[in-house]
Amino acid sequence: QVQIVESGGGLVQPGGSLRLSCVASGMAFSSLAMAWFRQGPGKEREVVAWVSHNGASTNYRDIMKGRVTISRDNAKDTVSVYLEMNNLKPEDTAVYYCNRVAAHFAPWGQGTQVTVSS
């Protein structure tokens, strides 16, 4: 059974930091690039950053470039993907999700809510 579980979100003040985690299991995630996405209030889901299957290569969209770092750990049956976020801004408020980078997404997890507010 394919499962993705995100965690680590919360309420943080502008300029604060959070570290998001995602555990993906149930298929060969370790052979796939993985990405973090976010969906803000009233907005469409958008990609934030992605990491190659072995963690050697990363890419970031301008929306959070310079403020986030994506990384991953591949275990035998699961993949953990992390998103270190710094200098958070109110416009970063969103539900954050991770998923594979492929022609078709795996079933989405519940996401983790990040709220940036003073």
C-alpha cells in the first residue's frame, strides 16, 4: 500500500524556521526523484523543490530559493524526504506535501500545515 506521511509543520513567526519531514513507502520511491509541493489558501498546488533519486542533485523554484534545502534518506523499504525552511514569510503559509517526480503522482498524503504569522 502506497503511503506518504508528512509532518513538521506548525505556526511560526516571520523570519522563523521549520524542518518538514515526509516518509514515503509502498513502492520503489528510492529509485525516483522526490519533490516538495505546497498549496496556499485559494491557490493551486505548486512545486517548491525536488531532489534526485540518490540525493546528489537538487533544484529549487524561485519562490523559496535560497531559503530552503531539500534532502533525502533512502532506506530499504521507505524514503524520507526533508525540507529545511528558513526566513519564512507570511506568503509561505500553505499546506506542504511531498510526492514523487513522475508522469503520475502517487496518492497524496494529508500534508502538513505551515502558518507564518506574527
